[in-house]
Amino acid sequence: MTATAAPPRERGALRDGIPPGPNLPPALSTARWMVRPTAYMEECRRRYGDVFSFPIVREGRWVLVADPDDVKRVFQASPEALRAGEANAVLGPIVGSRSLLLLDGSRHLEERRIMLPAFHGERMQSYASIMREAAEAEAARWPRGEAFPVWPATQAITLEVIMRAVFGVEGSERLDPLRAALRELLDWAGERSRLFLLAFIGSKRMHRVSAFARATEAVSELLLEEIRRHRADPRLDEREDILSLLLQARYEDGSAMGDDELRDELVTLLVAGHETTATSLAWTFERLVHHPEVLARLQDAPEDGDYLDAVIKETLRLRPVLPIVVRKVHEPFEVGGWRLPVGSTIAPCIYLIHRDPRIYPDPLSFRPERFLDRPAGTYTWLPFGGGVRRCIGASFALFEMKEVLRTLLPLWDLSAAGAPERIVRRTITYVPQHGARILATPR
């Protein structure tokens, strides 16, 4: 059975304020959200329904919505009424204040207009050979017949792809220092203890943490050096890498991006453009080795693009990398029978909607055939968010996942190296507990 819209809810009189939820001290609620977020969300939904709230340190109470009608209202709302950039301020220390993720209003739309073409159409198709080459090179280093976590391998593949797409540089000498600096920054920020630190001291104070400051400064210096090198290239207008395209792009008033703006957008592309796709690929391998009948079907018919697409969609349904997307309320906003006040935070809950039995019968089962008969629903399949804030790299990520899987699955016999892996938090993303351990031997 395929995904369908959830049945409409009975709505009573509109109430002003914040929906009910756990009445915990903010520190305890925040700790539960960080340590066992999936259990916390599921418990809240059972007790309070599709709209609930819980307190977060320094944030007040977040309002989570887990009904497609409410998600639609959020995604169709005016970007002035609900601001995603402001709600994403926690990412500022890593991506910078000029990042597309932190912009709102007309500036966000204009920046999006400039960046979107690099990730769609023929431009995206041109990266296929890079994706296949990166996958083959990394898989050549896989241990034969020994258990290993595939997540670091998918991280290496997607980082290589995005760096070559962004900079157009194939030699490792120039890319190696930046690759190492990015890995250090992501590994430092990915530890759970750093997430607690960020929550309790606030994002605006992160620059005072010396190790974090050194890691971000190293990335910034290398990126600014690459920007200067590209600017000085007399053949800039002949280049087709993403950085060159951004250097030549112009805003509506005719101005170009400055170095600091470019730096922030490059960090956003390099971090968001590789880490989330790498994790999604790792989850796909993890799901496939624990469902050998699905894996066998893909390996026996690699040309069946519809089934591969369904496998990826089902993986992203059960294992979305991001559990929620957030918006800051700037005008009183009606959702789920409540009129939320200005200053509150509303968050469509990807994780809960993807596991709603009213939408996906037998929701915990891995069944790619759900997506063979109908396309994924706009407000029921949300791994890339939605509305004007939908991830600009969604098409690129799906295309890359397909190219990597088409390249590797026909070449390797894969099997599980342990039990199915639990979902654990890595900063804001959900990753396999043990890195998606598998066994691989050449076919």
C-alpha cells in the first residue's frame, strides 16, 4: 500500500497560547531531547497528540506538529510570518551569519535564486562521472570479507564529490588541507558533549571555545585562499565549477558576492552538501544488508531505476537524517487548533510524520514498494523539508545516492555485520549507532 494523506482531524475552538506537553525543567527536557530524541517525540505524541510542546534551554517551548495539514500550513506560510533563518541561528557558528540557511525574507529568496541552478538540470547531470569515480576509488579500499563501518566511506565519497563540484580541482594537493580541516571541524562539532555545550552556553558564545575557534578559522583561511585563487584566474568565465559560477553571479542590483558571503555559502555547501548525503547513503546500505531480498532485487536488475528510487525514498522515510525543521513565529500563527504567539518556535516533525500508521500502514517495516505506485506526498514525505525553504541540494543528493548505489551494488556482495543499528544523534543529525557495519566481498 502506498502513502496516503492522514484523515482530517476534528478541530474545536481556536485556543491562544502554546499547546500542552511535558512540564519538565528546561534542562531536563533538553537533555531528553539530546540523548533520546526519538523516544521523547514518540512519548509526547502518544500523550498529547499531533501538536505538542516541550521546553528547550534558552529557547522557551518548541511546538512540534505531526499532522500533514499543519505541515502544509507551515510550509505555505509567508516567510515573514515564519522565519527559518532566525530559527536556524544555532548553526551560525559553523556556517556563518551570511549562509543561505540563516537568511530570511527577500535576501534568502535572492540568494537561493543565485545558487539553485548549480544543483539542477544539465549542470547536476554533469557531476555523474565524478560521483562514479569517487565511489569506485573509495570502495577499492574496502576490506574484503571483514566487518567495517560504511559511514566513513560514504563520508569520503560525498566529500570528494562536493569538493570537486565546488572547486573543479582534481589534484589532491590543493584539496587535502581543506578536506582535513573540514573533517576536523565536523568531528569536533559532532560529539554529543559539544551539543550540550552549545545548548547551555548558546551559539553566540561558541567562538570563545578555543578548539572550536581554531577549527573554524582553519577552514575559513583555506576557503578564502581558494576564493582569491579563483578570482585571479583569467579564465574564470570559462570555468564551470560551483565557486566560479557564484563568483560570476549577480544580485538584482548588479552587485556580486563578497568574499565573506562566499565563504559562508561554501561552508554551507561543503558541510550540508556532503554530511547529510553521506549519512543517508550509510543508512541505505544498513537497510539493504538487513533486507537481503531488497538488495538482491537491486543487484539483479540495476537498470530498474524506479525500484532504486523507491528504495532510497523508503530509507529516507524510515531514517530521515533531520528529525524536524524549525521556524520562528513573527506573526500570530494558527496551527492545530492553536494561535501561537509571536516569538514561539514551530517545528514540523519529519520523524513522526514518516512513522504515522494513518499515512504509512505498517510504518516500521522497510517496504520500498510503497513508493512504486504513487509519488511521495508533498506534506507526508519530508526528508528535505518543504516550501520555499526546501533544501536546494535535494535533487543533487538523490541523484548522487543513485549514482553511488548503481556503481557499487553490482560489484559487491554485501551482508550484515551485526544487528540492525539504532538511531543516535550526532549534533542535529540522526546517524547509525555503529556507523552501519557491513561485510563486503567482490562479486
